[in-house]
Amino acid sequence: MRVSELSARSGRSIPTIKYYLREGLLPPGRRTAANQADYGDDHLHRLRLVTTLVEVGNLPVATVRTVLAAVDDEDRSMHEVLGAAHHGLALRGAEAPPSGAIGEAEADVDRFLERLGWSVATGSPGKRVLAGALASLRGLGWHVGADVFSRYAAVADELAEWELGRTPAGASRSRTVEAVVVGTVVFEVALVALRRLAQERHSAIRFAGGTSTGR
């Protein structure tokens, strides 16, 4: 397909596609003339992945390059590739608590994850954000340990297993990462929205004399 068709199928403008090409985020097409190139389905999928990282994940170009380099490095396992994608996707956490408080919380989170039997990388950004949340609770006067997140951990574990289990067998590295990144960025937003809607529903039942109409 020509760049115009790639633009139409992806929903990205031709200038945006050319920018991604210049930045090396999208591989060059097969040259057919001095100023023309042909693009395939692999370009379309790579463009969707880049679009998700840049426009939805709000990642800088340099970070996108790092994620894409991991995708293209055949010597890296898929687990390492997905780790690179997760490290690139910024987690929104609470304001950073004092260093002493975060240090204690991080140690508590480490012990909590060990009890769960979760194998998590030392520099995992999720650990830092979870520790920040715990430290924030303690700063508000909550006398709790990381076990306060046990119910959330159980739900998250079930969701993660289901999400990764939906990845088609035999899918390419790029398409697998695309699916995981889209799930992380888009469905994470949906999860937060659904939780708040559920809280609204149960708030009406508990505090406003409403009735439950769902199951």
C-alpha cells in the first residue's frame, strides 16, 4: 500500500507517518520510485503500536525507541520485551512522600509481594507507586501494612492472567506487545472508570436509600 492508504487505514495523517519514519519509529517502506514507497501490514501494526505509545501512553520519542528496540531484539525473551514496555509506560502515583517513609513502605511492599509469590523485577515502577500509595495512607493516619492491598492484588492477578491468556498463540512479538500495551493503557483507564461507577452505585444503595438493579 502507498503512504496515503497507510494513512487512511491507520487514521494517522501523512505528516505524522513521515515524522515517525524520520524518527526511526517506523521502518522504511520498499522503495518503488524516487519519491514513492510501498508499505505492508507489518507497517500498519507497527504504526498502531507507535501511536498507542506516543498518543495514548504519552511517551517521549526516546522512550518509544527503547521499547521498539526491545521488540526487535530477537535475543530478548518476550517477558523482557513486555517488561520494557511496562517500564516505558508511566504510572501515575501519589505525590512522593518523604524518603524515609517511602523506604519503609518499599520494604513492606517487598515482603508483601514475596508472600504473594510474585516474581517482580527490582526496578519495577509498579512497586514504587504501590509503596507511594502505602506511604500516603500512613501519612493520613492509617496504621496499615501492605496487606491492605490484598483484595486488590487478588483481583489484579486474575485480570492479568485473563488478559495475557487472550494473546493469540503464535502472534508476532510486535503484535503481542501491541496487544499488551493497548490493554495496559486503554483498559487500565476503563478499569478505574468502572470502579468509580461501581462506587457510585453502591454509595447510592448504602447512603442514599437507593436500590441495586444489577448483579
